[in-house]
Amino acid sequence: MFEDIRYHDFHIIAPDSSPALKWSQDWAQFPGLPYLPGLTEMEMAIQPYGDHLHRFMQQHWHYSIYLSIVYIGVILAIKHVMKSRPAFNLRVPMAYWSASLALFSIIGVVRCLPEFCHILWFKGFSASFTDSSYYKDWRLNLWYLFFVLSKALELIDTVFIVLRKQHLITLHWVHHCLTLCYSWYVFGDVPGTARWMVNMNFLIHSLMYTYYACKAFRLSIPRAVNVTITSLQIVQMLYGLYVNVQALWYKITGQPCDCHISVALTGTSLYGLFFVLFMNFFIRSYLLKPQQTKSVIFTTLCAPRGLDTSTTTTTTTNGTPIAVTNGLRKRYDVYQNGDAVKVVDHQYNNGDAVKVDHQYINGYSPLKADHHQNGGQLITGADIKLKNHMNSTDSYIGFRSINNNNNNINNNVEIIKKFN
């Protein structure tokens, strides 16, 4: 067995320890802002319960496993229910949710990053992952705990995805589950490596959730910002992997390091897996370009040679005959900035309303248009807009229709055009 040699034994909670004596309230001796109105008072009010919270996380970290199992079950159930239902918009709730997480992460950066920079500057890189001296500042303890608990709240991100019927990639739910379980597991050990995990995550999430909030509020954000955030996540995984490999080596060779060998081993495995998953996502999303094509929904006047534009008559529930172009029931692909959209089907509901199903090909969600009526006639001179929910944004696919008093759909749908 490897000997657990440490600089500090902060993971051991003495039965007679007093939080009032353990944690000084002389904030000036610690790096960072000594006082933040409202925030400091909240931190001081929770301080007497510090040991109880620490002990609870040590003894009940496995609750995160149960929570992950429930999370997967709930997500699968929602996906099953949503198969037969139209997608929810949820743009506004998601915007405020992302903004809340962004604000939380920014406060976490303000609280935790000064100490991280301080130890790097004055004690060096090795001390940043071997020395858990951050424990001496109660405020950091509390925000490290908030960080751990926030991993459970972030599971709600997935609920938005499945309710909006967006494509749920494996990276998303695997990352949520494993980060939740790992952070709860290591918190009670008070490892020096937690300093890297918490600060990198707070910093990246402050950028990521700000980006999500801006997109949900329909602010124009350059594509380069999304690429940059994903690149920073990959860098985060690389540094996390390197730090945990170093900590594991310290434990194996008997050098002092404030973490248990199991923490270093699981951290190495976790960050190694995340690096592979994020690299795969980056390559598939930004480096491998799909086939670039242009696409329109053709009318009888502009259909290419060989396209079936013959019409058949369909009688709706109100008895109105409608001529339908067979060619328009075919599938046409639209590729725009790597995001493929496929027109899947055209149906008629309730006699006067047309429903068009749209489905994304390369990893996004199926969604349905609203039923549109125009004076009891089928889309005569009306404009249809379909919301394309992708990466927390609402861009639009506009269907421009041409006025046609004969209710002939041949000329009602002219072209697909995507507006960003």
C-alpha cells in the first residue's frame, strides 16, 4: 500500500474542533477582496456549520451516484414522452437560467481565482496541486462546496435540451454525470488538485453560460466565440489530466501531496476520458465539414428535370380539395454553416392548417411548425416562420408563400432561406 503523505490533514475533522477557532475572519490575511457587500455576510453566517457540511459530503458523496441514475432515467422518460409532442420553446426561461449560472460562475471566479494566482506566483506550480492551503480561508471552502453542489443543478441543462427536442450528444450527459460524482467524491478529501478543477471550471463556465445567455437573448455572437470556448474546454481537460498525473506520481513515489491516491487515480481517468470526448466533439463539429449544397423547395415553374411535379388532389376534413405537388413531398437538404436541415414531411391537419416537420441531420433536434390558418384557406399569401433551436439560439427558416386563390400548393411554397 502507498503511504498517504500530506502537508495538511484537513480531510480529518476533529470531534472537538471549533469552526470559530479553525477559520479566521480576518479576511485581509488572505488573497482576494476582503469584503463584498451581502456576500461576505452570507459566508460568515454559514461558517459555524462548516464542519457539518464537510462531514456530510464525506459520508454521503455516494448520493451523487443515485442522483445520476435518477437523472438518466428522467431524461430517457422525457425523451420518450416528447416523441409524440411538439417541442417547447423555453427560450426565455433558458436565457435566465444560463444568465444565473453565468453570474454564479463569475462570483466563483472573483472569490477563488486570486488565491489560485497567489499560490502559483509565490509557491510555484507544484504547490498549486500538492498543497491544500486554500482550506484555511473559509470563504474558499464554502465556494468549493457551492461548486460541488452546482454540479447537481447543472443537470437541469439537459432538461432544456430534451424538452426543446434538441439532439442530446453523449458528451453532454456523460460529462454531467461523471463531473457530479467525481466532485462530490473528492470534496471531503480536501485535495490540492481541487484548486485546479474548481478554478478552471468556474472560469470556463463563466464564459460558456454567458455565451448561452447571450444567444438565448438573441444577441449576435460570432461563431469564433463558440470555437474558442470549446478550445478552452479542451485546454482545461489537458491541464486537469496533467495535474492529476503529477499528483498520482507524487503519491506513488512517496512525496507529500494533499490528496488520496484514489482521488489522483480517478482524476487522471476522468480528465483523460473528457479530453478524448471533447477532442472528438471539436473535430466532428469544426474540422470535418459536411457536404456543402444549396437547396430550394421547387415549384412547378423551377423544378429541375426529372423531378416529379405532378399533382394529386387531397380532400381535407372541411371538404376543400387541395392540389398537392408530389415533388414537394420529397426530401431536400439544406446545409448552412455546417448545420444540416432536412425537410421531412408535409401533412394537412384540421383542413386549413399545414404542418411541416423539420429534422436536423448532424446532431440537432426535430421540431414542428405551428399550424397556420389564413381565413380558412391554406397558406394563401401568409408567411410561415419555423424556429430552429440550436445551441440555445433561435434562428429562423422562413417559408415565403405566394398568394394563390386556387388553394394550389404547387406555387405556395417558393424557397427555403435561412436567416441568422
